[in-house]
Amino acid sequence: MTRTSLAAVRPTRREFLQAAGSVTTMALTIGFEWLGPSRRAAAAGASPAVFAPNAFLRIGADGSVTVIAKHVEMGQGAYTGIATVLAEELDADWAHVRVESAPANVKLYANSAFGMQGTGGSSAMANSWSQLREAGAKGRAMLLTAAAKDWKVPVTELTTEKGVVFHAGSKRKAGYGSLTAKAAALPVPDKVTLKDPKDFKLIGRHVPRVDVPAKVDGTAVFTLDVALPGMLVALLKRPPLFGATVKSFDPTAASAVPGVVKVVQVPHGVAVVARSFWAAKQGRDALVVDWDDTHAEKRSSSEMMNEYRHLAEQPALSARKVGDAVPAIKNAAHTVSASYEFPYLAHAPMEPLDAVVKLTATSCEIWAGDQFQTVDQANAAKTAGLDPQHVSINTLYAGGSFGRRANVGSDYIVEAVSIAKAYGADGTPIKLQWTREDDIHGGLYRPMYFHKLEAGLNEKKELIAWRHVIVGQSIMAGGPFEVMVKNGIDPTSVEGAATIAYEIPNIDVELSTTRSAVPVLWWRVVGSSHTTFAVEAFIDEVAHAAGKDPFAFRRDLLGHEPRMKAVLELAADKAGWSAPLPKGKGRGIAVGEAFNTYVAQVAEVTVDDAGRVTVDRVVCAVDCGIPINPDVIAAQMEGGIGFGLGAVLYGAITLKNGRVEQDNFNNYRVLRINEMPKVEVHIVPSAEAPTGVGEPGVAPIGPAVANAIFAATGTRVHLLPFPKSSKA
């Protein structure tokens, strides 16, 4: 589909989660009147011609509407969604709407789902919905009041449309810009009436994305684009084994490289600081470091997976128990069993990690595509030896993340600050740049997992028992989010499995958590990136064993889940589920829920005589509540499908004697544009509050394709990435 935009972004030189409150000790009060006791609409220090009724809205005398976004724009369309919600209630002219990133300020810009400022868990729209509607509605109410006072007419006689106030009786009208000074002198109302959804003019309709023009013409500012006077570039040499540390280093050869300014040791390794990226790269290549690998991970992936298989046969902790699955399976008329193996996965965003830091003895200023502002601000302050209030963060566009830029250790931010500190904290701007190889080798992967499943059918071939054992690392253990681990169960390890939607009388879901020095992190759609595959691939195997149609089998088990059942039926209908396919082609279906969004997908594949798989078509149905921006929703489903396809066809980080074997996109493949299937996205109309779309589209695509491969070949996929993948 074609997408356009007419947003205004300032020109530049280039013309999860409820426990996050534990990350910070400060008490949070998430209110709406953030501008002080006077509750006046002009912010302190702002021009009187600027109307700023709250922390999210600013209207200039020229009629420009600036929406302040507390969420980072990393390609997921957050800026457009945020602006749409506020502009709808404001009755703004979309052509005059622009978006700015909010500063790091947890009191003003906390994510209500996290208790801190940050983006993730597909929460941007869900946690902003009521807040931004109210922000826009209060601004509109004050503009109406200003016009009513000026014209001496009842406010009830006034209407607004596209940034203009109208009085039908006198045929007077005034643009919002002309009312800013008068509106800024008014108190902010306590309560406002929000629009009835039937009156929406922007929400639910196509509006051009606000970030596209700048990204097309090169004026969008990413961290890679930042060039401050006197700025130096740093590259960090990190241990080749996870868990290793610096024993000693010799800077002689690195220091001799032209352009290298300084070589410094920091907690994460040894940094080469230079006048350019290339000088820093050559200096790092020449650097000699002796590593202490006493506590490092030295196993290979195959050894680790063997341990996982063994643990799957041992007693584990219960994540969900309904009835008594073990004896029910033992006594069942028919049984089915399967296991699935999932490798470590890198996030591999298009823009590798980077940050610019300007550090002095009294202040720290950061430029980054920042995803966890509160956490990063606190960790940067601790590293620099400053109070958090003396750390400012300029959040820029991020060239993707998929969770990587949101980590509780703030690794790339802390690295940049520690390098600036070791350099001398003299105010010299230093840009830390990760290379693609650094990114692939850098850890914080989606964990490796092993899943073992068993099911029991009665004489009527009805599913009566389900047992699911999961083995893998916890992403919550050992950090501030460990409070989320309850009775030894990391909920992100079992989500999508312990929350299985199918109505089965006996369910047993168990977890065995492993430990390794390999650092792990959430990855797009978190636990559902592997649990949904296991559940949806196995339910297909059970349906086949029962002699039933995979779609009908699922539908019959979802009578108590109307929203999930609805997307399943919609996807099947739009895909022509029952239509025959020629030999060598297959059709598979899968459904899942993540972050309160329901997604079903039907994949059609072709498998040639050599076993090579081509994914031809994907039909996707999504229920994400009120669809704020249908085009953004479709884009995120398409993007999630492409991202998920790349992972199941190619994605794998493997270790050999503890060392990562992959280096770049040559051996950590992502989906190529010629491999992207035709995608059709169908959005379920809804009056429910909006939920997230950035991640849920990833979950069903893998099992849908795996099930389609079985339909075409009669062979099941139990090992990821698929042993035989699509043509290169």
C-alpha cells in the first residue's frame, strides 16, 4: 500500500511491565495539571504568545500545533498516533501539526503502564489514549472560552473545525493562533467532555504520517547524524566471551594510529577515542587486550540445548495448573507429543546502538534514540557521579529497536558516559558508535528456549489434556525487574503458554529456568515470540491427530474468547481457507494474543522439489480496539510479519566454545525485500480502548508458515530457524 505524509519536522544539518516502578525510588504522581499551582496555560518562561495548557500541547501565534511526545519514534508510528489522538480532541488542522520529543522528566511524562518514562510493551497508544484526549480537549475548551469572552457570546454557540473557532450567529471566526494570548491567561479547566467516537474526524481514518517527509528528504535526526563542535568518536573493545573482563591492555599500537586521541579503560572494556569513526575503528583493531575469562560462558549452543532437553524431563515449577493433565494424558485414548527448539536471536535494528554524551563535572547531556529515559537518566547519573536532575536527554529518532534500546542496565548509554568520564569529563562531546558486528556480538539476545508438549484426546478425538514444559533463561532475574518473578516464574518466559486461550479441561504449564553468562533481554513480542509458535504449531498437530480441520478445531476451542475467535474467523474467511491449492502449495493458520491485541494469520507457501520454501501470501486479521491510525496498524502488521519471517527462516545466534559465530547480515540473515510475501491486513471494528500494534503481528507468523509447510509437504517443523528456508 502507498503511504504519504506532509508533516513538518524541523530542518537539520542534513536538509512490560508493571514492575518498572522498582527501577527508580522516586515516588510518582501521574496527574494532568503539570504547570504549577497557578494552573495557568502559559508555561513559565514561555512567550505569552505561546499557548501551553499542559505538558503535551503548545500552540503558537502562527497557528502551529506542537504535540510533545513522551514516547520515542523508532519507526513504529508512535508520533503519528500520539498526534492523532490529541489533534482529534483539539480539532486541529492536521496540516499544521508537528511533533517534538519530550525531555526526560518522569513527573511529566511517565508511561502509566510502567510507572516511569519509557516506550515498550506496545503501550504507547494504550497508556496515552485518555491522557492525550484530555490534553487536546482542555486546550480546545480554553480556546473556545477565549473566543467567547472576546466576542461576548455564550461558549455553547461556538464550534471548532481544523484549527478555527466559528460563531454561526455573527459569522465570525478566529484561527487558534489568534487566540493564544487570551487562552494562555485562562485557568485550565478541571473537567472536559470528550468527543463521542461517532464524531471522530481523524481517529480511524487515514492521516499522513508525521515522520515520513524528514526521513525521505534526509532532515530527520538520528544519533548517527549528530555532529557537535569538537566532537570525538569512540569505539569500545568488548570481551569476546560473555562474562570475561579486562586483565590488562597495551594501548601502544592503537595510540599510534593517526587520529586516535586517547585509549581508556572502562567497566565494559577498553575504548579508543578518535577524531573520526575510521580512526577509532583502526585504533580498536590495533588494540591489544588480555582478557580474564574465569567466569565466562564457554559452552557451545549444542551443549546448552542438550542441557535444556535434559531439564525438560526433570521436575519444574508450575506456571499454570487446571485439573490434572499428567494422569489425563496417561489415560487418554490418543496422545500426541512434540518438542520445539528456539535459538538466541539478536535484535539487529537498522541503526546500531549509539549515543552522544557531553559530560562536565556538574552536568551530563545525552543525545540518543532513547527508549527508557527514566532508567537511562538514573544509570547515566550514577555512572557520572551526578544527581539525575543534572542529566538531560535529547531523544532523537531511533532507527529501530525491537526492545534492544530499552534495557535496565542502559548498556550503551552507560558505556558512552563512562568513556566521557574516563576521557576527562571536560565537556568534549563524545559519540559512542557500535558497529554491526558489535551489535551481533553484543548480547542482550532473545533467550534460547526448549519446549516440550504433550496432549491427550478422548475416544471422540476431543482435546482433554495439555502439558507444556518450557526451559530457558529469565530476562527478569538478576535486575530491578526481578520483582516480577513470582514463585520462581518469570511471566515473560511463559506468557502465551500459561495464558493459553483454548478451553481444555486439564492444563499443566511448567517452567525450568536456566542460568548463563549470555545476557538476554526482551525481543519484539517478548515471550510470545516462542510460546505462540509452540502452542500454535502443536495445536495444529493435535488437530491433525484428531482428524479435524485446523481452523475448525481452534474455533471450537475458543467459544469463551469472542475477540480471538473473531480474528480467527476473519482471517480464515478473507484467506479463502477452504479453497483448494495445487500440489506443492499449502495453507496454515495461527492465532495469538499479545499486549491485549488479538491477531490471526493465514500463510500460503510454495515448497519446491528441493524443499525450498517461498511464502507467497499472508492474510492478517487484527483486533486492537479502536483503530487510531489504520494505515499505521497495517504497516505494523506488515512489518511484524516481515520481522517474524526473517527470524523463523534465518535467525539464529549460535555459540561455539562461548564465542558468537555470527558477525553481520551475511551470516545473521534478515528477510530481504524480494522475499516479502503479499500481505493483506483486515482490522476488526471496535469500540474498545486502543491497544498496541508494534509487536503482536510477529507472534503468529512463524507457526502459520510452519503449519502451511506441513499442509504442503506433510513434514512438521520443530527446529528453528527452519532447516530448509526460502531461496536466497
